[in-house]
Amino acid sequence: MATAVPRFGPEIYLAPLTHSGVEQGKLTLDEPIYDVLPELENLQVLEGFDDAGTPQMRSAVGHVTLRQLLTHTSGFTYSFWDENTHRYQELKAIPGIIECKKATLHAPLAFDPGSQWKYGISTDWAGQAVERVTGRRIGDYLHEYLLAPLGMNDSSFVLSEEQRANLSEMHARTPDGVVPIPFEMPQEPEFQMGGGGLYSTPADYIRFLRMLLNEGTLDGAQILRSDTVCEARQNNIGDLLVTPLPSYDPVITNDVDLLSTMLKKWSLLGMLNTERTTSGREPGSLFWAGLSNIYYWVDWSHGSVGLVATQLLPFADAHVLDLFDQFEAQIHGVDE
């Protein structure tokens, strides 16, 4: 089977909750994470730039927590979805996140911790937290406590020769049509991306989604306690809302406003819809995506999971999103 390119997630969201994380008391959701990651104690917020183009910084109000990292309310963003971060990284010649350079992790915050929602490098920092408390690379930890127990044998950060031979080619949508493009995650990165970087297959990832649907267990392998999954799948951002993500790098992503007609929340696993969708997904279901137009859901009310996996940039491709809606509507028996 062809191997898909990242990002498949939310496998990284589970890592801080599992064996050596929250369930065992080695990580906590609401204490400042600088106890584990000291470099996150005295953070700066980038407020903008003066007329000369000099970054305007101030000390952050509050401290980042693991819950904020897992819910993308920490203040860390992706450069391609935040104008100030994008400008700052260009000014400072900071590499893009896909290069897996540690310098990228040390960009300033876009807002005070806990004050907004914006998707970004928070999960990369969550991966770093797991590495600190376990003394292991996140890939090795995921293999032992998630991938191997679930039989996800084709999922890894580093490609084997067999996987490389079966690798799906990345494509880009251009004015001249869809064309293949070179794309590979660094095989010897400075850090393994918590927010992406894991190669996998649709068959493997469906097993992961089925485990979530079954509240932490699949085929006798218990990854999480059911009460952990119950808490993780709830709204974990309070009164905050998931907001649109305008694009500042059209090669990587289009503007993103998924389920644009309804209010969205965020769990410890991904996006939650607050109303029934037109494709039949019930409120409180999990939904999120991978950068190369990979989309999935877990609907606990219906007892269903689904996945559409492509290898296509930029993200939020209208044709793929329409395909995903049609596929889900058929699964849920909805006439569109």
C-alpha cells in the first residue's frame, strides 16, 4: 500500500496523555509547562512592527500550559497562518517548520497564552515535553506506546527502504493543473515534529481513529483509559472559538474556514462541531486534517470514523473538501 506523507494527526495529541504523561502524573494539563520546558518560562509576545520594520515585543501575560499547547491557545502559531509571525520569520531568516530546525520553535508568541485560538507549533512543543519527561525521542515513544500496540506497522518518522519504494508522490494544484512536486520530511531532523512529520498509510490511520471511537482500546490494546478519552474529546477552550486562518503562504495553504457556518470548539484531540453538519456528523464529533489535504472524523454518536487522504498542496483544497463531504454524507445516509 502506498505510504502517505504527513501530517497525519492527532497521534501527537495523545502522547502527552498516555503512559508516561498525564495518566501517570508525569505531566499536568494546567500547571505552567516551564517546569518541564524551562525555555518557555519568560516568553515574548510580538505585537507588530514599527515604521522602520523593527519587531515590537513585550513580555507575555501568563504562562503556557500543556492544555494550551494541545488546544492551540498557547500563542504559538504557524508562519503561514499568522501575518506577524510570517514577517518575523522572514526578517530573522528563521526556517519554515517543515525543515525541522529548532530555531523555528523559538519564534515569539502571537498573543498571550489562553487569550485566543490559532493553530500552530504548539503540538511541536507538546512533543518536546514528552521527550523531556521520558528521555526518548517522540518517534520512539510513539512506536512503543501507540503505533506498535495498535499494529500501525507502516507508520514512522523515518522511512524504511520498503516504505520509500511505496511512497505516494506529493502534488500541487497549479494554473496548469495538478503536477508532481518534490517533498520529503527531513530524515535526520534536529527535532521530530510533534505537529507533523509522521509517515503513515490510510489503513494504519483508520486503526488509530477506531481506537479513539472505542474510547482508547482496539483489539485488546489499551492506549488510553476511557475516562481520559472522555475528557480529551470535550470542549477544552472554554468560551474561546476556533476562528478562520487566513493564508500568508499560498503555496502551502489556502485560506481556511472549515465548517464556516457554525461555531467550532477545540478538544484535546482536534476540532469539535457544535451543530449537526450537512454531511450528518453529530455535534461533539472530532474533525481535523493533515497539511496535504488529509481529512478525517470520529463521530461517537453515530459510531463512525472516516478518512480521505490525498497528497496535494495547497491545504484546504475546495475539490478535496467537497469530496470529503460527499463521502461522509454517504456514510451517514444523508442526501445532499
